[in-house]
Amino acid sequence: MDRPSDGKLPPQFGDFFAVMSEDLERELGDLKDCLDSITKRLEQIKARNVLLTAMLPDSNVDEIQVCEIEFQDAIERFQTLRGLHAAEDVAKLQDKLEVVYNEIRAISQQVTQLQTSFDELKARLEPLDESSLLVPTMPNPPPIFHGRDEIVNEIANTLARPSADRKMSRFCILGPGGLGKTSAALAVMQHPLIPKTFGGGQFWIPCNTANSPSALLDALAEGTGVNPQSKNLLRSIVTRLSSCGQCILLLDNFETPWLLDESSQSRVRAILEQLDALPKLAILLTMRSNSPPLRHWKHSEFPPVNLENSRKIYLDIDEAAGDSVDLDALLDTLGYMPGAVYLMANLGANSLSTPTELLQQWRAGGISVMDHCIGLSMNSSFVTGCEGAIELLQVLSMLPAGVVRSHLELWLSSYRPEAIQCLRKAALLLVSSGSDPKLFVLPVIQSCVRKTIPDVVCQRVNGSCCQILLSHSGAIDGPNNPHFKAHSRFIRTEQSNIESLLTEMLTDILKSRTLITMEMMTNESDAFRVFIWYRYWSQPHVELAIQVAQAAEMANNATSQADTLLCLGKMYRITGRSDDSLKTLTRARELFSILDRSQRQNRRNAMRCEVTYTEMSALVRGLRQEDVIPLVEALGPQCEGEDTYLEALRLESLSAFQFKAHLFEAAMISISESRNLFRENNCPFDAATCLLDLARILGCLERYEEALQISDEAVSSFHDLGFEGYNTCFSYILKARIMKSLKLPGDVIIQVLNDALKHSHQEPLPLAFTLLEYGEVYLEMKDWRAATLAYEEARKAILRLDKEGHRGIPDECDNKLQVIQRYETQGVDPPEEELASLIPAPRLFP
């Protein structure tokens, strides 16, 4: 807008400034000031530290959007005067302004593409299991879908535009089962407005198996591509959705997590409120209810279809029924509910029944619409005449996750192939595609069927569940058992079904508060213990272990109770709940003291309990390492005898305390003897753990090359054994520390820490130590923002632990963050001597 020199002024601009009125000149000046301000802010954004830009990309986008709004407002004011003054000449100025606008948009696109090692680290802080990042594919609406075009358009238009408060909309499709709520929701998701508005940010969350607040979080994690092993699932889910820009979530069959007890519903409401707080997230929810879960969420009447569309649904399935005089009467009796019409039409087609015959059967009944419709299918001669069909339907209705064809015999050994065919034709059973297809029953049918399942069938399914666990008991012994890897892998494939059944069984036992018989303990409690030990070795489930311990106590079986409490105490230990661990192990120790030590399992578990108790006692009570060593040495008499495994456990514990007391030579002798004894007892996992300890000792003795070789051997051993738990994480941490001692490049060390982070399973202790290592590596690389993120997250992780342990880590993180912030604010690097003081000598033990 500055006036160019006369020689460069275009002819058509010759008298432009001379004849311009004062009003127009003032408006042009205002417009110029606006453009100068926008240009200055854009140059500031462009010149920003790329790390800050990557950390807070939304802030740049918001600033650019503000610039665009100011620009558009200025243009509107300018255009008003342009129509009154020199329209032709000012149009040329508008062309210049449009060039500026295009530059704004180009810079906006560049800013959003900035990447640094900081946001790579931040991405790695989310769960890293690649398989968990594969979100479920959104199903297509059913091919038979009539009478919902108007409401589908209405919902799609509502979701595609923000509400009055500038948040994306939330819409609930409500009503009883059989209205076709899910079908309508899937049709909405395929409406052209949805992909246009949300692009690829569409997530399908089937909630039919989410029968608790934690199960709802698991479903949300799976549906949004968040690792379910994250310690704080809700925070990870919210972070994931916040990072997706404008996106939409379909919460399907939400009645399962919502219609629970008051306490659970309150927790589910809190989850919804967290999602509701995300302004760029649209939510579509289906639920069997007449009111939305949050009062301000939109919903409208979702009526049945009309007669014409009911006929279309029925005749698409059973064309022969078109000539029946009773078809309209049958559809009227069904209330024109699409689900009921669909099931009735399938029943007519597969059982060769006319609408007249079906109407007569209907009028002889007297139950609710969907139950009656499902009952008609279940009780038809087509189904009841097929041997084993009803029992198969009942069994599958107790398995919320369904079951793959190859595992069906484990749940129902007497199943018949023709029963599968019958249930499929009666539309009571669905089968997925694939080489080993999954058989499953829709939740609405499950709900109806479970009301009439005889106790004998429930007991048989529960018995099958227990037998599956007992036949894969290698999980209870841990990675020392040669079958551990295969058994754990199998249990993992049926984990959802097993956990659902065990939870119901435990709930019934604890609610009854009656004495459990020894027979029940034999048939169920042993299976319970297999599963909680499986969870200990994979991902601890403290709440379930607590229930198993309560059931064992009710059974008054000291052996089972002691083993269960040992497992629970060790779960508390690795999840950082030191006080709870010590209390639980104290009780387990009392029980082991009265057991028959002539039984090998009893005496081995007793010694496992003893050494873990000593460790937790020292931690909680703040004992010096030198004071603990005599306590471990005093266990020697209990380890005498032919079972040298006991001495191996004692020596392993002794070595740990000698190591922490910096008695490295003595620790090496103890751990070497321990490893030899473990190998003699054919305990490869314990021997691999000794390798981890040995590598730490060698590192402290500055024998780094040997230490690195031993740490590699430990990592390889854990993987070969099928163990992906916390010891594997610590092996990678140790390897990274040794590599730092060898002055290897930072990017190579980062790759090792990535593996450590993956195997931390977001548990506070391994996660905190991994992040501390990240922080030190990034300090050496002078990547201040990445280092800041690492120390901030390490501090958060360690504060989740009991206050007794690791007191100095939060202070260490705070001190480093203060130094980084001071020099980052000044825009200079810290002096080399101060930087060196921030990076301690490699710590070779966590």
C-alpha cells in the first residue's frame, strides 16, 4: 500500500492517491495496519523454534485462524467503500490482498507439517503395540434398509455442523431393541456429509461387551487405536482424539456400559463428560433407552418404519409372502419394528412358514416384541427340531466375544455342525469371514437367551472355562515352565470370554457369602489362580486378584489362599503399591509358615514370598542395604536340603542387596552361584534374570563390553521364553545405560529406549526409569523440548508410586526442568560444565 516512486507507478494509478477522499484514505490506512499486523504475526510464527511449533501445533493454527478472521473483517469494511470509490482501481489492490491471503494459507499448511524429535518422543509416549493401533473397520449398513432416509439426513446434517457453543454436535439414537438404531447409525456414517466433514477421523466403538467402566475404556482404546495396556487409558484416549482434529465417534449399543449400578454409571458418566469436553469431537450414540446419558445431548423421536417400508423389508427376505392376505396384519402386530420384521421374515423363509401361520403362533404368545420374535425363532420347529441348536445358542450367548470355530469344541464338546447351519438360517447366529471364522450372537439376542439358560448349562460353560485354564496351567508357573509361551498365547485368544465368566462366577461367590466347599475350591479356585498368574506375567489385574483372594479366604483353604496372596502381593509390587504389597505379603507369609514344607511347590512359594517380603520391607521401612544383607543371610538354614532352588532364590536376593550396597565383587559371586543353581533346576527365566543382574555388576566394574554382551543375551532369553513383562523393559534400560558408558551415538541409544518404552506397559516404575534415560540422552543431544517432555512425564509416572520409594526422582526432574527452562527462556545453551552436571554417570541399576 506504500506509494511507489513515480517512475514505477502504473499509468492507471497516476491520479489514484491525488483524488482519494479522506474517508477512503483512512480506510485504506486501517486496512494496511491490519495487513502489517497479520504479516508480523505470521513472520513470528514462521521464525518460531520448530520444537515449540511441533509441541503446540494447535496454537499456531488458532493464531492463523484469528489472522484469517481479522483479514476477512477488514476486507468487508474495505469492500463497502470500494463500491463507492474508485471500484476499478481498488480492485487491483484486492488482487494484491488475495495474494497475501494465499500466502497465509500456504504458511498455515507449512506450520502443520513441522516435525522434530520432540514430537517423535511424544508419540512414543503413547502405547506402542502396533497391533493395537489398528482400529476396527466401520461396518456397512445392512443391505436391507428401508424407511430411514429422512432421519439419516437429519442426523448427518446435525453432526456435520457445530452447535451454538461452537462445539461439534452430540446426537443419540434412542429406543427399544429392534428399531434398527445401529443400522441407522451406520447409514449416517456413510452419508456424504460425514466423510466430507470428518475425513478419516471416524471411529466405531461397539459397546456390546463393555459391561463395566473399565471395559468401556478398553473398547474406546481399541476403537481409537490406543494401546489398552496404557496405565491411564482415559487420558490416552482423550489425547488421541484431541490430536485428530475434527473427528466423529460412534458409540454403538451404549446400553451395556450405561445400564449398570449407580456407582458404575457415575464412572461411565465421568468418561462421557471427558469426551464431551472435546470441542472438535462429534459423537453419535445408539442406546436402548428413552433418554440420553448426558441431558444436553441431542436426540429426537426414532419411530418404527411405516407399513410400506415394513413390507419392503419382509419381501426382500421372503418374496413368497407377497401374496399372503395376512402379511399386513402380521407386520402391524410386530409394530413395524425393523428388527422384529427382519427376524420374522427370516423365520418364515427358513421354516417355510406363511405369514398366516406365523400370525397364529404370535397370537398364541404374550411376551414382549423382541423377546417374542427371538422366542419364535428359538422355539420354532426349525430350531427345536435340530439337535443341539438350542444348547449351542445358549453357550454362545454366554461368550460375549464370540468364539472361533477351532475353539468351539472346548466350550461345547457335543456341538453338531448342523446346529450351526440351523442357527445361521434362523438369523440367530452370525459368522465372520476368514480361515478360522468367529461365531457370535448379537447382544440383543444374547440378552433374551440368557434369561432362559438353565443352571445346568451355566455350570457346564463355567466348568469348560475352568478346564481351559487348568489345561493351560503353564501360565501359573511363569516363563520357567516350557509350556508357558504356548499356554499364555492360547489364554490370550480367549481372554475376554474367560474374564467375563470368571468375573460373574466370583461375583456370585462373593455375594453369596456362604462357605465354599472343597469341591468348589478344587473345580474353580485353581482355575482362578491360573488366570491371575497369567495376568501377573502379562498385564497385572489387581482388582480381579483381590476378588480371587477374597474367594480363597471364604474357602478356608490355606494353600490356595497363600498362593493367591503371593500373586497379589507381587502385583502390588510391580505396580508401585509398596504398602499394599507389604501388608499382603505379611499375611501370605503367615499362611506359608503353617503349610506342609515337604511339598515342593509350598516350600518354593514360601521362599519366593520370603525374599519378596524382605525386599518390600526394606523399601517401605527405609532400611539401609547393609542392614538388610544379614536378614537375607539368615535365611540360609531354611534353604538347606536337596531342593537347591531355595538357595538359588536366596542368593539372587542377597546379590541384589550386595549390589545396592556397592559390594560388587561379592554380588558377582552370589549371582553367579544363583544362576548355576537355577540352570541345574531347569529354570531358564530365573537364569535370564541373573544375566540381567550380572550385566549390571559388570557395568559397575567398568567392564562395559562384557556387560553389553550379557545384556543382549538377557534380552534374547526373555523374548525366547515368551516373556514381555517388566524384566524385558529393565533389560533394555540397562543396555542403553551401558551403551551410554561406551559413548555410543544418541540416536542408537534412543532406538533401544524405544524398545524399553514398549515393554514398560505404561507401569509407573519401568516407565519412569525409561523416561529418565530419554531425558539424559536428549540433554546430551541439546534437544531441550524433548528432554523437558521426558522429565515431565517421568515425574508424573514416579508420583503414581507409593511415597516411600524413589523419593529423589521428582526433585531430580524438577531441578533439571528449572535449568532447562532458564536457558531456553534466555535463548542460549547452558555452559558445558553445567550441562555435564545435569547428566550423571550412567546409573546401572533401577
